[in-house]
Amino acid sequence: MNLTTRVILLVLCLVAFFGMTGSALMGPVLPDMVDPLNSTPEAVGWVMGVYTLSNALFMLLLGTRIDNLARKKVLITCLIINGLSGFAGFFAPNLPVLLVFRFIQGIGTAGMMPLVMTMIGELYKNIERIHAMGRVSLTTSIGEVTAPLIGGSLAIFGWNYPFLFYGLTIPLAIVSVFVLPETNVVLPKQKTGIYEIVTALKNFNVAYTMFLVSALFFFLFTIIIYVPFLLKDNFGFTAQGAGIALGIQGASMAVVASQTKRLSLIFSNQTITIAGFVIVGIAITGMSYAYNLTSVFLLLLIFGAGFGILIPFLNTLITQVAPTRVMGGIISIFNTMKFVGMTLASGILGFILLKSGLEYVFIVSGLIAFGVVIINSFVYRKFQNKT
């Protein structure tokens, strides 16, 4: 890569970083919101849930139009919406108003990661694409380490101070105006629509990849939302302490994600997929039996390793199985499925917490992970035959 492409990749990595902070930044702060907002742990969980729901809805809408739009203009607009609405959360007087701001913020974030992945698919080819996607995955993994720590540290000053961090996407939008190229010049006769996207979604490889990423982010939200409650209830952790703890799994993700290329050369796709979900399932199920800090930290490391194996693999896989003509739309829907998984985690696991207890949240989520392993064992041969 020359200097120009390296700078472009750096900016795209920063966009990806801020795209993922919408959830990771707030995880350790949730317990501190309950009393100031006169709410409950179940209701506060929707600070995450409504954000991911908005992401899912608008990412899906964007997916039907993205291949007919200028990538750069849409990306800059998304950065500005994310920055302004996220910053506004600082001034929210109550939970309903905060949820409105979070919903709007989700609209802005909806285009960030899909556009980063699409622009990488258009700017880089072959081994450079794998390298670039690996760097984005590494950046988001580093974000998994730093974002909870940043959120927890800012929460020392007040539950709403972490929202100020989102304002940094405004200067990033300004930088993007001057650095990023336009990668999608569409002629009228080349425009694509819903029919082309629906046709692509009927492809088994595309649909199965989306199922896997939705499941993976369901498990990620199990950790992000409910481990802070485990740490507070059982060990008296503050938001800052929970942020540091969640950073452990992010560190593990970063280390494993940096080895993506090497792992793909050694192991088959099926081995990588099964191993990743087995590791994730063990880590989440183990949380229900974690009665000391050492076991919690060890399980966070294990979870991070499993996630670090899977996410770069799935992000690269979707660019390979998506038809070139509708790559932007398919990648948008692929990222929508991440937020569908997160939103399902907020709703399903919140209900389990309300009716049963925190340990059952981890047991149910872990059993679902092992269910994905079983499904994968039966259907992956079909995936391989169609690749």
C-alpha cells in the first residue's frame, strides 16, 4: 500500500471504531443509570436495545439504496448524525428522552460500518483486502478494550458524561471530507433495487453467513450488558471497574484478530467456525458458575478469543459471497443482522432476568451458542459445496 491508501485505511478504521462505541462505551455505565433515571435494570437495558433496534431498521433501509448512492456523502452524514445525537444524550433529563436520542444516534451509526466494509471491498483487492479487513477488525477489537474503559472512566463524573465522547465523530467527519475518495459512481442504467438484493439473499452462502453473525452478536451483548451487573452485584464493582473488566475480553479479541490471516491458512472455514462458537459457548455458560473474580476474568479472556476468531472471518466472508453488483446492500444487511442479534439479546435475556435470575441469562445464552455449533455441524457441508 502507498501512503495515500494507508491514510484512507486509517480514517476508515477510525470510523469503524466510533461505529462500535455506540454499544461498547455504554455497557459498564448501565448500572449507574438506574437510580439517576429512576428506572430499573431491565428498563435501562433498553438504552442499548433501542439503539440496536434503530441500527437494524435503518441499516436495512439503507441496504436497499446504498448501491445507488455516493458512499462518501452518506458516510459523512452518518458521522454528523451520530456525533450530534450522541452528544445530546448528555443533556437527557430522563430515560424516555434519552431513548429518543439513542434511537436517532442509531440512525447515524447504521451506515458507518457497512460503508467502511463496502469501501474496503471497492478500494482494495485480493491480499490487500484481507489485510485491510484485518486492520478494521483489529481496530474494533482495540475499541472493545478502550471503549468500556473510556465509558467507565467518564462515568466517574456522572452517568451522562460518557455521551460527550460521541461528539468526537464531528471532527472525524470534517477529516473525511478531505481524505476519503468517492468509490461508487453509478450510471442510471446500472442502478440496482430491492429485487437484486432479495435475489442475492436467496443464496445459501449469503443467508447462512448472516445467520452466523446475528448469533455472534447476540452472544456479545450477553457479555456487554450482563457481566457489569454480575460484577456489581457479586463483587461491588463500579462502572469504571466494570469497564476495565470488559476491556479484558477486548484485549483477547485484539490479539486473536491480529492472527486472522495465519489462522485462515492453517485451518478450514468449518474448523474456524465451530471452534469459535464452542469457545464462546463455554465462556458464556461458565459465567453462571463464576463465583470469584479470577474465573470471571478468565472467562472474559476465553470469550474474547472466540469472538476474535469469528468476527474477522465473517466480515471477510461476506465480501466474498456477496455479488459485486449489490455488495453495498448485502453488507448493509449483514451489519443489520449484527444489531438484530444485539436487540434480541436485550429483549430475550432481559425477560429471562426478570422472570428467573442473572445466572439463567448466561445458561440460556450459552445453550444457544452450543445450538449454533450443532446447526453448523449439520449444514456447513452444504455451505462448502456452494462456495
